[in-house]
Amino acid sequence: MSTDAIAYYTARLAYETDVSDVAGELAAGTEGLVVVDTRNLESWEQGFIPGALHLPTREIAARAEAEIPRSARVVTYCWGPGCNGATKAALEFAKLGYQVKEMLGGFEYWAREGFEVQTADGVSRPPIDPLTAPKSGIACAC
């Protein structure tokens, strides 16, 4: 067993999470969890994770300490796997001393896996994309 591989994957799990895990924590009402949408206002208005805080990456340094308790566990997300906005935002939170994880898959996979999405019109649940999650809606248990 490679100790380098163990260290690498342990580190990844310490700083990354996925949409299913975040959905589970939100559903359980996990204390101290703050989910942060790091996209611009136009993107936010297209839809966001219910309960998320809208805090674009460029505003984190100026606003985070006033809006997010230092004891919070922050999870950042942006558009999706083709975007590194959540990584950049997580770095900004880390520089401020927050415990932070990046949500892999971003808003794209949140919606594709059929989790609730909020817009000005309310909350809806998009259909599950069978290429990203079981059609039953039951977690893949990976």
C-alpha cells in the first residue's frame, strides 16, 4: 500500500466534498454548515441551492468575516466541473482562516442529480439525469 497515495486521497477528502454529501448535510440540518454560491449575480438569479449564501469570489475578502461565523464549516460551489471558481473561492476562505471544502460538480451536478433549486419563482426539483445519479433518487452509496 502506497503511503503517498493514502496521504493524497486523505488530503483530497479533507478539502473536497460532493453534491450528495452536501445535500445530506443540509437535509440533516448540520450545525455550522454554510454553503456559499460564488458565482456572479446573473448566474445566482438563474438558480441556486436553497439556503446558500450568495458571496461572489471577488467579495469574499471584504464580506466573509461580517457574514459568516469563524466557527462555520464553509462549502463553496460555482457552475460545475469545467469551472475553477469554487477552488478560487475556497482558497480565499482558507486565507481568512476558515475551515473550507470545495463542492465537486458545482451547481451543474446539484441540478443534474435532481436536488432542489431555488429561483425568484420558488423552489423546484429538476429531473434526475441518469448519467449522474440513479433514477430512483436513492444515493449511489459510493
